[in-house]
Amino acid sequence: MNYMRTMMVCALSSVSAPTFAQSTATTIYMPDLAELSGAGAVSGTNWRDGIIMAVEELNAKGGILGKKLDVPHIDTQSDAAIARAQTQKVLDNDPYVVLGPVFSGSVLVTMELTRQAEIVEFTGGEAAAITQKNNPYIFRTSFGQQFSMPKIANYVRDGVKAKKVAVVWVNNDFGKGGRDFFTAEMKKRNIDVVADISTESGQVDFAADVVKVKGVNADAIFVYTNEEESARFLREARKQGITAPLIGETTLLSQKVIDLAGPAANGVKGHVGLTAEAPVASFQQFGVKFKQRFNYASDHNAIKGYTAIYAIKYVTEKIGKFDSKLLAKTLHGLTIKPADEAGILLEASWDQNGDIDRQSFLGEVVNGQQKIVEILPKLGAN
Amino acid sequence: MQSFIQLFVSGLATGAIYALAAVGFTLIWQTSQTINFAQGEFVMLPAFFVLAAMDIFGLAFPAACFVGLAASMLVLGVLFKRGIVDFMLPHGVLPLVISTIALSLLLKESVKTFYSSQAQPFPPLTSDIDINILGAIVSVQSVFVLGAAIAAIAALHLFLGHTGVGRQMQATAQNPAVAVLLGIPTKRMIMYTFVINAGLVGLASILISPIYLAKFTNGDSLGLAAFVAAIVGGFNQVRGAIVGGLVLGVFENLSAAYLSSSYRGAFPMILLVLVILFRPQGLLGRVEERTV
């Protein structure tokens, strides 16, 4: 079925009107490949809307170097094969930068194409493997798992004081990568992983998984799934009377999960890479603006998309021209401070692999709201 | 033992939803000898009718449920029968099957376009409390879903077996030509079948959406599960579809918990293959013989 859909997308793309515009004398072409439907729709929609907000702001001020941004949003349907086909299509039109996708499985296939074309790709993906392939054109907008998992592992050891944990993860590139790093970090801290439960992307019934988790009497349960699955798991966990702390990494504490899970989300704790609820004025202002513009509360993916556009703006104005290779070269090792570019919201640095470093947060869900309880410093500051 | 009871009750609740949708498969099969490949989307759509009635018209949840059920019976029952089945069936079964596949895509994309691509929270039908059964904690929600589904199926059984209209519908399904000779208004009976199917999927949608969340892709998994349930139980028997749904729901839960969570998607298919190999008419289905 996926193969058929991919073929149909390719066929339609080849005969339809040129919806993939090119850069012109007055515009600069930066296509966004996002999960606007399918299992990643929550992530992709937030990512897209963050980009829309930044682009509207910049275009209202004249764009970048006098050129308005032309950012079409193209649906990958949360399918890696479709994402690849769409990437090939947009690359034929000489983009300055490719934005997205968010799903790591899609990023791992699109980034090979952008690398061959020597075009910078800003991604929302978090799988560790993305930045471990010596690809000079890939840049993250949030922590990779190799950076976030040690933080959550420290919290499980020091904050929760757990001796044995259960891990519930989604069986895709994102979930598998997170699970591998988390269990390795647990081992380093002599914490036993007493249950290792894989779930499916798009899974709707978590009764069996929760029963298995209950049976091992873990001190904490680490849940690493996508938004909708996280909400369904939380509902089932509360339904079955799970009392052990439910711990997550960013997604589990996101506003969308809280909205979907309702009261079942209360008490969830964990590490949050990005959040509009952080006690940081720029993030909170972003959250208010986003809510006014789109009539829903943003999650971390919206901040990823928004800051990606401003990072591109800052570096492009710094180098003074639209040169994707030079953009990539300049971004490696660069730090952007809010004082230099307000749209970056929080000081961010990119290393030689394209990984990002910035402050992050420990949070918990209280009365249906994410509450930040501690700010963690940049890794580079340790 | 406690875990087993929890899994068993939860599986029965999920299986009851499969059964509601699977019964629709068998009803339509018996009256029009076709498979409605949009049945999964038929279960997905009524939840959005309910949400739209609440969001757009400001109705309270109970009233919105009635509006959702009525809209389902109109759109998925009457309009589906008049607009697609009546139009396509004279051209043969295959064009109708293809039409239902096209309809499933249309419904899915329409919900995505006109409502949302994101999952929507759906109001719970019961309070968020649990009950203790032999030491196992079982949610009232699961018990309610199971009870409501059983009540609906029992009502359908009584209607088909103990009312004049029900018996006329059965006669139409068994032999339409003879039914016409007996003066039964077969066209109207077939219409009733489609409306009943729409009512059942509407109920299934309202029962399952508080747990699954309302999302345009829900029909993918529900449609497949109901199809498997109908084959496992017996495609030509309503009671077979019921048993198939319940067996599948319990089997899914137990296999994911006690065999492997990683291969949970494969177990129902293994069950399906075993049934096709050793009892192709389904657990409760009857063997049909045809002259060739």
C-alpha cells in the first residue's frame, strides 16, 4: 500500500502543475517537508505552524537580504518513501534550504538526497543516527537523543531515585534510537531495566502493554512514544491504576499530549528540551503569539520550526548571500544569542555534526499544565 | 490471574467494537453480496459528526451523540445505499467493491481536510472509575463498552428474529427472488440493512473514540480488525461475526501480553490463516455450495 501511494505521488507530481516553485529575483525558495497527516501529524503540524509564523514575521519586514521567503508546505504523510520522493522533487528546483521532516525515519532518507545536492537541511528529528553520518548539511533544531537521554537518566537516578525501570517505546527510528540510548544510560548508572516493551506507531490499544508494565513493579516507567500514542498509553495507565512515576522526554510532557490525555497526564515528569511554558520570557512570548495566530497551544515542534527560520536568517545575513554550502560551513561551531537575533529565542550552538546545544528543562504536569521545575544548563557549559 | 482477567475484559470490550463493525460486514454481504471496504471509515466518521455537532452547533454531548447517530444513518446508510450501491451494483460486484475503496479514501481525506489531521479528544461516556473483579482492576468504561455493544447486538438479534420486518429482512438475505414472489418489499428491506449497519458503526464509533481518540486514520486498523473478525467468525452469519470480534479482541490482548508485544500485529493474521486453512467457512459460518 505504501509503495502504491509513493508511486501515485510520483506520478501525480510528474503530471501536475508546477506547485514546487523556484527561487526568483524577489523570492527565496525554502520548501518545508512535514508530516501533515498520518502518525506524525501532531508533530508536523506544529513544526509547519512555527515556520509559518516566522516566515510571516520576516516577510512583513521585507524577508532576508531583500528577498521574500517562499516556503511551500508539502505533506510527507509520515511516510519515509513519500518524503524521499518529495525531497527529490523539491531539489530539482534549487532550494536554498530544505526544512523538515520531523520524523527521524523520514529524515534518514531525505538527508542523503540533500547531502548529494549540497543543500542545507534543518530537521526536527531527534534520532541519534541523524548526526552520526558525517553529513555536513544536516542541522538539528532540538536535542538529539545522545544529548537528551543522559539528562533524563540523571533525573531517573537522582530525582526519582529509581533502582529498576520499565521502558515503553515506539517501534520506529525515533523510538528505537531513544530506547537504545536510554537503556545504555541506565546500565551506566546501575539501574535495572525490568521491562522493555515495544509498541507500534499508530497503536490504539495499550491494555496489554500496561498489564505487562504493572506486572514488573518498576520504580519508574519511561514512556518514549509519539504524541497520540503517548496520550493513549497515559489514559490506559491511569485506567489500570498505575502508581509508579511516569517519566518522559519532551513529547510525553507536550501540550498536545496533555490535551489528548486529559487528567491522565497529571503527575507525568521528565526532561523537556523546548517548551513555551518554560520560565523564559522569549519562549512565553512565543507561546502567546502562537496561540493568537493558530488558536491552539504550541508544542516543542513549533519552536523548532520557528527558530530554524531565524537561524537561517541570522547566518544568511551574516554571510551576505544565498549560498547553501557557505551557510552549512558557517553554522558549524556557531553560537547565536538572542541579543544578536531575537527570533532564536534562547542561545543555541551547533557543533561540527549539526547537533544543537542549548539550555533545557525538567518539568511535570500539574492540573493539566506543564510546569517547569528546573532549568538545566547547556551541555557545553558543564 | 488478575492480569489475565484485566486483559480478558479489556479484550472483550475491544472485541465488542470489532463485532459491531463485523456484523455490518456480514449484513451487507448477505443483502448485496459485496464487501464494504469503507467499513473502517464508517466507524471513524460518526465520532466527527458528534464533535462537529458539539463544536459547530454547540450541542451538549448526549444530544450531539443522537445527532451523530442520525447523521450516520442518513449519510452512511441512506446516502451510501442510494448514491453508491444502487448506482454501482447493476454493473457487478467488482465495480461496487472498488467504489467502496474509493469511498474510504474520500471519507478519510475529507475528515482530514475539513476537520483536522490531528487526533481529537472525545468525551468519555462514563465516569473515570474502576471496579474490582476478583482482585483485578477493571475500568467502568470497558465494562460499559462491552455492555452497550452486547445490548445493541442482542437488540439486533431480537429485531431480526422476532419482528415481521426482521424476518422479511432475513428472507430477503436468504433468497431475494423468492422474497419478491412472497410480496416482501426487498428494496426497502435492503435499505433497512444499510441503515442498521450505519447505526451499528455509529454506536461503535461513539463507544471506542473516548479510548482511541477521534482521528481520520482510525478506520485503517478498525476496518482491518472487523474484516478479520468477520472471516474468523464466519462471513455469512451475524452470530459468527460477533464471536469473531470477541475472539479477536481477546486474542490480540493475550498474545501481545503473553507471547510478544513486538509481533502483536502478526498474531491476528496467524489466527486468520489458521481459520482459512482448517475452517474456511469461519468458526460459526455455514458452508455455501454453488453450481459452476
